[in-house]
Amino acid sequence: MTTIFAYWANGDYSIINATSLYDLFWQLDREGNPYSPSLRILPTGFAMEICNDSKKLPRIINAPHDCSISVSQYPKLSILKMEKAIENHTKDHDEQRIWFRQKTIKQTFKLTNSK
């Protein structure tokens, strides 16, 4: 399971736990256009520090290191880029379906960034 921070254009944000790209897509679709939010992969064992200024993104406190880092510093995730990486990786539709539904988000993210 991967924890994703989704920052929407209207300033709202969501924290989503998803196992696959398919799972992430449909969870985002429940809230709006799944291609529109800025997505970040959060570390395991994190805590969130929310400031009173609504224009600032929350800060993530990484438990093992106890350091506070802006959420914008974490790896950026793009559903569109991940979909294209899968299509470039294989033209076989059955294998593409496996990547969308069974591979973890982190596995697909690595495929996206391996080029």
C-alpha cells in the first residue's frame, strides 16, 4: 500500500492509500478529475504538520528522522506519465492490464523513471 498526497487546484488536498494505479485512479475519480491533482508519494510512518496559512502546503514529519519537510519535496507522481510508460513498456493489452491492476504504484513509478 502506498500513501499518496493529492493537491487539488482549488487548494484542497486528500491523503489516499492505494495499492495499484487502477486503485489510485478510481479513488481520485470519486473526488474529481483523476488527472488534475498534483500527486506526491509520502513516506511510510509519517506525521503531518498543518499550518494555519491555507496557502502553504502541509509539512511531513518523517518518523525515523524526525525532520519536517514540505510535501512538495517528495517524489512527484503523474498518472498520465505512468500510463504512457506502461504503454511504452509493452504493447500487449493483457500485460498492460496487469501493470494497471496488479503492480504496485511504486513498481509502476520506477518503470516511469527508468527511462
